[in-house]
Amino acid sequence: MLTVRDARPDEARAIAEVHVVSWRAAYRGLLPAEVLDGISVDGRERMWAGVLRDPAPRRAVLVAAEEAKVLGFAALGPSRVAELAVEAGTTEGIAEGTVEATTAETGIEIETGEVYALYLHPDHWGTGLGARLHTAGLRRLREYGFASAVLWVLAGNERALAFYRRAGWTEDGGTKLDHGPGGAELDEIRLTRTLPPD
């Protein structure tokens, strides 16, 4: 039976495997092949093990699973841009370079949630499973008290942009330059939406 539920600490390896295979499929042609081929399941497993072992407040990792097999996952919580604003002692925007934002004003409210990641094994793309995982993630952000949310999509990832647009997300003009595996530069586009009421 297919379920969407909170991830368990012993699922870090399975999440890492989905993470790596989905990156390699989704970002082929958008990132250098050597970067994608160099992504380590072991490295991703260590990262997810830490996240799952010591969960931070108002954050969650959800998995879409069939029996014990993880088919996809979503990670979510408070907006990282908003958190940086609080840490910097300002809500007027983030100083350029803090997250390498290319927009002067973030426009992000402090009580904004964020979908940090949403990935499915490529074998399950187009099956509706991503929509189920997405809906569960938005519901969880709403339960955490957020009224709106942001997410970042790699520029050129038309499949993801189409998925999120269908789900009610809109581009707000925000962009950033992030750094991924192997120091690869990731040009990202910000999307926003209000969260549905309970």
C-alpha cells in the first residue's frame, strides 16, 4: 500500500538513493556530467542521517513509500531566507552575499515556509505520486503555522517548473546563485504561493 508519512531515521540510505538517481535524471544537461556522476549516495546518506537523527523544530522529511520501499521524499520547514534575515537582525531583506541572492529585497515574510526538496525516483514521474507528496508537504507547512511558502528551482528545469505552476506556484522574480555538489554553480529561480487553509 502506498503511503505518505514522516521519514524514519533508518530510511536515510533509501532517501539518499532516490536523491542521487533523481538528480542524475532531472539535471542531466543542466549540470556538468562529471558533477552528476560524482554525487555520492554515501555522502547524501550521511547528510540525511543527520537531518533525520536530530530533527529541527518545524521541519519535516516526508516519504512516499510502498511497503518499506521509499519512492520519493519532500523536505520542508521555515524559509531559510527568512531565518537568515532574523539571524542578521533585519527583516528588510538579506545582504547580498549572505545567500548570494541577486535580488536586493527578498520580499519574504518571517513566517514563510519553504519546500527545501521534493524528489521522486524517475520510475514514478508522471504517476501522480509527486502531487500527493506535494499536497502532504503543503499541509504540513500549514500545520506548522505558515501561511505562505517558497521554493527554489534550478533554472532550465522545465519539468519541475511546469509541475509547480500546475500546483499553484508562481515565479516572483527572486533568483539566487547557490553551490551544489563539487562546487557546481546552481542558478535558481524562486517560486511562491499561499498555503491552502486546513
